[in-house]
Amino acid sequence: MADSTDILIRPIAGEHIEGFHKALDTVAREREYLSMLEAFPLEQIRAFVLEMIAKGNPQFVALANGEVVGWCDISRHAFPSHAHAGRLGMGILPAFRGQGIGRRLIEATLKAARDVGIERVELSVHADNSRAIALYEKVGFVREGRACKSVRIDGRYKDAIHMAVINQ
């Protein structure tokens, strides 16, 4: 495992797509933190990433020895009346959690979002994911509501906490 200071935070590029897909699939298959239970097929992920790049939506990856070990992205809302806002998604591979990588990723992504005029960033997090909630609160997110029984994975229901930050 790389030392957390050896982890590079970089804007995603075409060369990272397969690694991003693998990392996304790994975290999704934990069936604990994401609403998706496995990654979409590689070609769909490739199209998503290339569209994010084309639209100027911030998407960063954490790299350990060139391998994607985490990501953070913000998708701007499509309707013109909501285009000042976007939705955040992120994940870190299990072996790299608790090292400050998530904070570095989210700070880089929020800065890039400010630079492209995204003023409000929203997210939903499973209510039992206390580590993620603590990270989001550390970087300025506030709780805006709770959605009861929002997620059902393997017959287990989870509430979701809706959070947002005014990104100025």
C-alpha cells in the first residue's frame, strides 16, 4: 500500500477510465456505501466520463502508483434553473480509507466546481455511514433532511441523509 503522501489527486483523463470502472465496481460490490450494487458496463462508464469531461464537470481520481484508488465527481444539474448546482459522488477503495484521501479528493473537486460556477453541491449518504458524514461536515456540508427507507440492499433498509454546501 502506498503512503497517503504518495497518492496523487488528478483530474480524470481517458487513461483512467478502466481504473475508475474497476474502483467503482469494487466499492459498489461491497453493498454498503453506494446505491448501485455493481458498476455499469465499461462502455457506459467510458461514455459517462467522456461526457463529464466534455461538459466541464469536475471529476478527480486518487492515484497510487498510477492505479485509481478513489474518485470524486460533481455532475451539474441539467435544468437551467438548477444549473448552478450539482450532485457529488465519491468512493475510496477499502485499503485506502482513513488516510485523508477522501478529504483531498473532495477539496480538489469542490474547488474545480467553484471555478466552473457550481455554487451549490448536494449529496445523499447512507445514514449509517458515519465516517463519510463526518468528512462531509468537515468540508462544510450541512444536513438538509433525511429520507427514511431510501435504500434497500439485500432486504435491509437504510435511511439517507441529504446534505449540501454552498460552494463559494
